[in-house]
Amino acid sequence: MANYVMEVGEVSKIKLHGHIDASIAPALMEELKPLIAQKDKVKKLVFYADELEYIASAGIRAVVFAKQKLGGKVQVYLIGASETVLDVFKMTGIDKFLTVQDTFAE
């Protein structure tokens, strides 16, 4: 499963979908590397999670990895996550550095 990165720029968009577990998370991290290479351009990192059914700790690590590599000035959004997925983010405390919303408008 691939094709997570939808758009790279000031507002970089990532489409999370299906199940992201330990077997899938490395593919997500690989797709995030070119985005991270352009970190000086990225102002907002938007994770669309409306098609994400499940995320394990390995998937959470990929999100944290992106945030850490992009730096503290980048705003990170989690859009359209189900309650089940949102609960995982809340249990890990990662929701503290994310803006959680139902929709995103630039």
C-alpha cells in the first residue's frame, strides 16, 4: 500500500488510509522523506484520516517523525479521523501537538 503523499508545498497533504501497522508504516515513512527534504517550504502538514480505519504505534511514530523533522514552526493537522483512530492519538498524547478538525480549509 502506498501513495500517501498527495501534495508537497507550503500546505503539504498526506492521505492516510486503511490500516497502518508495523508492516505498512515503513512505506509511509519512505513517502514522507522527500517532503521532509523540503522542510524549509512546509508551513502546514495536513494528515487526512477520513479513510483511516486503524493506526498502530508504528503509524503514530511516522506522524511524530514527520513533525520532528519538519520542526516546531510547522502546524500539523489531523482531519476527519474516526473516534477509534482519534482515541489512539489521544492515548499516546500525540493529539497535544495536532490540530484535530473535521475539515480543512486553506
